[in-house]
Amino acid sequence: MGGDYDEMWRGLGLDLPAHERLLELLGGYYREVYLSQADRPRAMAYLDAVMADIHGGRVRELQAARAEGRKVVGTFCVFVPEELVLAAGAACVGLCAGAEVGFAEAERLLPRNTCPLVKSFFGFRLARLCPFMAACDLLVGETTCDGKKKAYELLADLAPTYVMEVPQAKRSADRALFREEVRRLAEALEALTGRRITAEGLARAVRLVNRRRRALQRLARLRGADPAPISGRDALLVNQVAFYDDPERFTGAVEALCDELEARVAAGRGVAPAGTPRLLVAGAPMAVPNWKVPHVVEGAGAVIVGEESCIGERHTRDLVDEAAADLDALLDALVDRYLRIDCACFTPNDDRLDHVVEMVRRTRADGVVHFALQFCQPYAIEAARVRDRLDREGIPMLRIETDYSMEDVDALATRIEAFVETLG
């Protein structure tokens, strides 16, 4: 891939030798985690192609859009309303944050005990290894944790950065604050693109993003079948690529995948035999290429049937009301939808506890693996409340806390295998 894109990557200021080594490592890891699986759905070939070209083809599309006068906006979090970015005429893309990359550079500015997700996006930027970030005209952050909030202050010295405030509770005053933040972001995007956000444009963007959410909701429902028609690793990959790919094209690919999975379900065909232990993974997001825990879980003889995560149902569960008649009503609909997100940054956050239980029942999971990144206090601390609730419901839970390194793979495998054995 390098030869085809070297000129573009050089123009974006990437460290080409280090970037080539990164792609080689990711390619080998992808083959181990994904291409080694037996009897994958044929439609996953689209996702394989996207991943094989992840730093190339999509970045070239974004560069072409910029050449035509469009702006590119990068985001880190599901709280940034993608609909506003699209309605302003810009392209929206998720940013690199799921690998132990550039940590040495990042730790010159950030404390070592910063969560790996924050260190990762900072490290990708400092090590000049993320073409998406380099292709962006604006990075939009949010205040979902203290680590991100303070890191964005430093990131602003390296790239154009805008931060929207996310409230930490859901009272009427908090809703008013978030409504004002959504309005402020809309104005910032209009200033960036020179294009006014209209009711017609925002309604069109709402329908587009909702259609992608509906396709991903359909995928989530199909995973309730036993035997499971798709592995948890593949389903996670679909949810990860949702943040990078062109939304129209991606939605078509997911709908084709779901058509194939429906045929598999009808034929009783699965990626593991019926009766295989089924697990829900709940907690912190798993950005590309953070596939460690799903790989270990499914290597332990279980199948993952749902992700209660920002790279999962927290991103796709709720739709924006499409019936809103004017711009103000559409902005209100955005606020209502985004404030239903049950991120651990909120207090109290009982909605999340209810949702974990609902997902367990719907996916017919036998237990929950609660995943937190090291030093991610919101999810690590909230795990205690999740465990209490699941104990009352009689649902087994394994709590794990890890990072992006591979040093603890054997220890994780031992704990997860023991947990899976208890489910039989």
C-alpha cells in the first residue's frame, strides 16, 4: 500500500518509515485476529478491504473532498453530533486512538498514569502516524473526562481544536447547557465551512446518520440468534469502521452483511455451535486496533454477542427524531438524542445499569465481561455499581482492567477461560 500513497502521506507530514512499520505490525495482527477465523460471512470482505486500505483509500477520499473545497472534521467521541458536521457541508471522521503508539512522545507532556486512549491520540499526533488527524481542518473534542479535557488544551497547540462541553448530569439546567453547546458548535462549523446550516440540510443529515444507525441496530438484533451468525470480533470491527467510512457506502455494506446473516440464522448456521457460552462486553470503548480482549474471549471458547460501549450500542441505540419541522426543533431533537447516551461521565447513571441488563436479556448472554482501560476512572469505578446490579439479577460478571500492550494477554486468558468454564 505504501507505494501508492507515499506522496499523499509525505504531504500530510507523516513519518514514513515509522508509518510503514506501523502498517506492517497492524497487518500481521489483523491476519491473526480476523483472517484466521473460520467460516466468516462473505460480506466481511468489504470490511477486510477497508481495513487493508485504512490509511490510504479513505484518506485519499478526504483529501479529494478538501481539494473540492469541503472541510474535514475529526472527532474522538460519540457526543459530537455528526449530523451538524454533515449539515455544514463537511466530512466527519473518527481519529486514531486504539494502539500503544507514540507513548514515549506523549509521556513527555502527559503523566504516565493517563488512560491509554488519551495517550494514544496524543501519541499518534506527536509521532506523526495518523493520516486522518493530519487531513483534518478541525478536531472537535469534548469534556467527557478530565484526562481528555486537559489533553485538548495541549493538543490545541498542535492542531486546530474545538472543545464542546458535555454536562455531567441530566437535569433541566444540564440540558440547557448542552443545548447551548450544540448551538455553539453549529456556529463554529458554519464559520469553518462558510456554509449556513439549514433545516433542510440538517434534516437530510439526520436521515443519513439514522439510516446507518438502523443498519447497525439490525446487526445487533441478529446477534441474538443461537448459534450466533457472526463473531464478536467481526461485529466489533463493523462498529469500529462506522467511525471512518463514508456513511452512505458503509450503510449499504452493513445492510448486505445483515442480509447474509439473516440467511445464516434461517439455516441455523453460526460461527460457533449452538450452546456456546455467550458473553456481553460492557464498558470503555475499543478503538481500532484494540482487539485484544475480544480475541482472548473468543479464543477461550465463548462468543461475544453484544458490546455495551461507545464502539457498540451506546453509539447506535438511539435515533434522532426525524419529525422535527424547523431548525430549532431539529437542534432540540439532537440534544434529546445525544443526552440519552449513558456514558460513565454522568452521575447518577442508572440508565446504563438498566441497559446492561436489557442487553443481556435481549442477546441471551450468559454473562458479562466488564472492560475498563487502566486509569479510566469513570468506567473503572462504575464497574462496582454494574456488578451490584448484575448480582441482584443473577448475571455473572468478570471485571477486567487492561491497556493496549500485549504483556497481560496470558493473564487475561487465564482469568477469562476460568470465567467461561463457570458458565457451563
